[in-house]
Amino acid sequence: MKKKAISVILSLTMVAAMVAGCGNKTEETSAPQETEAEAPAETPAEAEDTTGGEEADATEGEAAPAGNADLADKKVGVCIYQFSDNFMTLFRTELQNYLVSLGFSADNITISDGANDQATQTGQIDNFITAGVDVLIINPVNSSSAETITDKVVAAGIPLVYINREPDEDEEARWEENNWDVTYVGCDARQSGTFQGELIGDLGLETIDKNGNGKIDYIMVEGDPENIDAQYRTEFSVKALTDAGFEVNCLTDQVGNWAQDQAQQIVANALGQYGNDVEVVFCNNDAMALGALQAIDAAGRKVGEDIYLVGVDALSEALENVISGTMTGTVFNDHFSQSHSAADAAVNYLTGAGNDHYIGCDYVKVTQDNAQEILDMVQ
Ligand code: GAL
């Protein structure tokens, strides 16, 4: 992962447990969260209810791909890296609803929780293969496991749609070269990082530079370091600032694993250590921005007055904060578009229509001006 070269003079009084220069990141321990791993049922007919008990209903305004008459009998296996992830909860709920709206039977859709453990998820994939699912939609725990996953799924003759965690270029090249029924659906995380940087840069140095050193002094809270979304958001948020001619100063860059509680701790420590020099808090997602906001509040700082805070995803709570000014902005990570494209891609494999090996989508920059509009859409 590329880190910006930063001239950070680390204080000698730095708290040891907190040590993390921007090129020397400290990883918070990431105990898998509370959700229990469940192997998929022997037969996909015993689908978990992932809709919180609500009836799955049709999603408006989406044209179903042609040839969906036989979908009711098709079995879909879905692997999610971790159910307790807020964004992936929105994604899987919409995916389930949309699959049903296309004609799949809810009983034939099985969604399993990888509990942030690749071995658990690999066992679930094996079970899906044994159960003879017709198509697999996989949000891998580790993108680096994609080659192994692809090999076993292709060998079983099952089409595969990866979502959210993009496998690397070499892996994607294999799908093309071998003409396998494998694709990836997701947005380009570089765009979300760039939007985050622009949200800050658009405020202007006069506004941001409270300590008057001529630089934007920031802290970075990263998601899972193995994840390309975290890598690109970290890199491109800062790049947008330097490309726009700002000087930047990274005070600390730490891993919060997409989790609110970890980010809250990281930002509390950073505010304790760097005090009023912290002008900007970049979080790779909104869950962590919400944790950062708790720490900012506890430190008596005020977003929009003496500190600026951005996230990504456009969770409802984050949008409410953007509307009220307690977050500077966020970036809408369009789970509607991504889940619908993933389901459509699954149908295209089942009907023989096939797919490109990469299916993209766009992020949307969210400020106080359009936050209500996005909130109305996601609620
Ligand atoms: C990102 C999202 C994060 C987290 C992550 C999981 O796209 O912004 O909140 O859900 O995916 O891989």
C-alpha cells in the first residue's frame, strides 16, 4: 500500500501503544465480531432469513433481465464476509429482496456469514458446491483467497459473481483468458477516496488550517488493510488534496477494520496525543466515522468549526450527521446498484447470456446539499 511521505516529528512522549507514524501503521486487534459463523444448510432450501423477518419485496424501477421464467427453481448461494458489517448488511438485504423480485424463490436463496474468517467461508463454499447450487455470489473474507475459490467453483461448473472485495488484476485476467463464467461487481474505490479528498479540499486552506502551519493536518482511519477499498480510499483521499496543491501532514494512520468501536478508540487516542493539531479525520467508511465522531464529541471538539470529518457509504446515521453538520460529508456507496448488478449477472449466467468480467458502478459525493436526497433514497 502506498503511503504519502510525511514529515511527521513523532513526539518523544508518545504513548507507546499508540505508535503509528503514517508509514508505520499499528493494527488494532480485530477479534471476529459477535456474529456466529453458520455453515449453509445442507440443502439451500433451508435458507436463512436475512431480511429481518420482513417479507422480501420487489424493488422498484429495475428491469429484470430477459429469460427469468425458470428462476424459481434455481438455487443461489451467497457468501458474505461478515454479517455484522453495517454496509454489507444493507447490501445483502437488498440482494435478497432483489433476487426474489426477479423470480427466485426465497427458499432457494441461502446467505451465509463468513464471520470474518476465510476458513469458515471456504467451508461454506464447499458446502454450497456439495449442495449443488446453480450460482454463487461471493464477498470474500480475503481477496487474496480468490484464486483458490475460483478454482474450486469453476471446477464444479458453477458460475461465480464476486462482490465488494475485488480480487487482484492477475486473478481477473485468468477469468478472461480462460473464458470462465466469473465476474466482479463493485465500484472503483479510487473514486470514493478522491471524493473524500475533494470534500475536504473544497473547504479551502483558510477554513481548515486552524493551527496556521500552512498544511492540512489529518489522521487516517483505515478499514481492513488487505482490502483494496481501504487501500485506495487511503491513497486517493490524500492524493486529491496534493493534486489540488495542498500541503498535507499525516499525524497518524491506523487500522480500524471498518469498525465503529475501533475507530472511536483510535481517534480518542489521536486527539489526546495531537490535540488541536488534528484538523481533519479521514475514515475509510461511515461506521468508523461514527466512532470518530463519538471521540470528537468526547474531546469537546466541533465538526465544521475546529475539525472536519468524512466517511464513505452513506449510512443513514452518517447522512443525518451530514445534514446537521456533525459530519463534513460522506460518499454514497451504492448498494442498490451493486446488489442489483450482482443479481442480474447471476441471471445472465443462468440464462446463458454471460457477462463481462468486470461490472462497475459510480460513487456519489455527499455534502449538506444532497444528503437529504440520498437519505430519502436509502430509507
Ligand atoms: C466497503 C464499505 C465498508 C465495508 C467494506 C467491506 O466497500 O465501504 O463499509 O463494508 O466494504 O468489505
